[in-house]
Amino acid sequence: MEQKTAQQRDAVAQLPLESLEKYLAAHIDGFRGPLSVRKFSGGQSNPTFKLEAASGLYVLRRQPPGKLLKSAHAVDREFRVMRALADTDVPVPRVMHLCEDPTLIGSLFFVMEYCEGRIFWHADLPEVDERQRTAIYDEMNRVLAALHSVDIESVGLSDYGRPGNYFERQFERWRGQYRASELSRIGAMESLMAWLAKNLPEDDGRVALVHGDYRLDNIMFHHREARAVALLDWELSTLGHPFADLAYQCMQMRMPADGGKISGLMGLDRAALGIPSEREYVARYCERMGIGGIDNWAFYLAFSFFRLAAIIQGVAKRAQDGNASNKNAATLGRLVEPVALMALDVIETDG
């Protein structure tokens, strides 16, 4: 009880409840107070709160306070993409309102419906049996293919990203963000960035809506069924290359099972668990997308590790500056080098 009370006090300190309640009543149909809030403990980027009101449950997602890196924490883009996907085969929460006035609570925010379901935090899915593991991984594969099959013109997202070579643009972006948040020189990251710069693939013309952070714990599943009810955390979404999402998810299969906050499936008997191998997972995705296979797979995987390392470095920098969403964010900085070394291992073994 004391922990919950502390969480409530922290949430109240971050949000001006009286003015927020009046604002939401004026801008969301049917909203009625009184209002209470609780901050979700998970997540490292945009602070997220559960709102409990007389009219029901809601979720508020805001930019973190303080000075932000350029193009980071784009809650307005999250709102836009989820609204655009409302009538597609991609499961997303229903969004209700975007507040672009930073003076109300100190930053931009949006409100969406509160979804009920299961979040799985461990890649080996210890909570369920072999049959459900197989079904859950297949459902993740299905949702990813559905996302990459969205007609971006018909949903109004044709201007959601810049044209040109996606990996070249993304590499420049994340290298810049990494440099902006760099706390010390890490040799493995320097070697990785040098290799990526020399091995950027030619633009093959593939363009799709990409999630940018497609992984198990960003998908909410039905309480009993292996069915996705909400794909969450759209902050990094853009128009880009679909193989980036696929490699980013498969990256978890290359991480050690005992890796703590970055634990994965490496070394586990996936067949016994009912979890597909990386090769099987990629083949099923290709089948759903109607393509024969994927060349240059080592680059896509190495790039995914690099981007994850850059994201982790950004979290560590925000922790040092005092505006990270999660109080344990500072410890993440120690993971940058191991993640970069995993990428270099991929290059050595698969490149």
C-alpha cells in the first residue's frame, strides 16, 4: 500500500489534476471527474499515466519535462498514426484528444482509451504453455505483416516520413542522437558505426509504415486468447523500410536469455518451448508479405542493435540530466557496450 501511495503522490506531483480535469471535461465527450492518476512504472521514454475518472478509465501519454533531443518524444506523431490506423487490421487503442498547448501540464500530451489485456515481458513466455507460445509468436508475425501492408495513401499517412534511402537517413539520425547523448567514448560503438557507414545498402524502393520499436512487450494480448488487442508505443513510427521492424524484433532472438533488462532467447531450446527459430519466423513473414526472401540480413540485424544502443544511451543521458521517465534509467547506460558487441558478433558470424 505504501508503494502505491508513493506512486500516486509522484503522479499527482507531475500532473496538475484540477486544471487537467477541467480541460479534459471540455475536450473529451462524456468525460466526467473527479480525476485521479497513477503513473505506469514501465517504459523509458514518454511518461504514461492511468487516469481514473467517474466516466471511466483513460491513458495519458506526455512528453517528458525538460530539454529534449530534436525529433524525440513525438507524442503528436503517436496520436496521428494511431488515429490513422483505427479502421485497419493493425490493433491500436482508440485515441481521444491531443493537447498541443505545453503550458497546461508542461508538455504536449494525448489521451487514449485504457485497454485491458496481457503484457509479456520475457521472450520465452514462461506464463503460458507451448501451444500458446507458438500462437503468440505467430500473432506477432501476423500483426507485423498487417502493419507493413497498410495502404499509407488511403489512411492519410503518405507524408509521414521523408523520401530517400531509409537506412541512410536512420543511420544519420541515430548517430547524431548518440553523439548528442554520449557520456563517454565506447570503442565497440565506434567500430559498429564505422562498419555501418561503409555497408549501407542501396535503396530498394520498399516503403511501408514502420513501428520503430516492434517487440513483445509493446504488444498487449487478450486475457485468454493469443490475440493482439493493442500495439503500443508508436513514438518512433515513420515511413521506412519494413525489414527494419522485422530485424528489430528478431534481434531479441540473438540476445542472451539471462541478459536482465535485455534478455532474449539465445541458448534456449526454442523448439521445446514452441517458439520459432529466427529462420522460421522470417520465412513466415516473407510468406505473408509475398516475397521470396531477404538479402543483406546481417546489416539489418546489426543496424537494429546499433539503434537500440543509441536509444539506451539517450535514456542514460536523460537520467543524468534528471528528466528520464523511469527512475532506474541511469543503470541502462552500462548496457550500451554489450549491445554494440552483440552487433559486432552478428557482423562477424553472419556478415
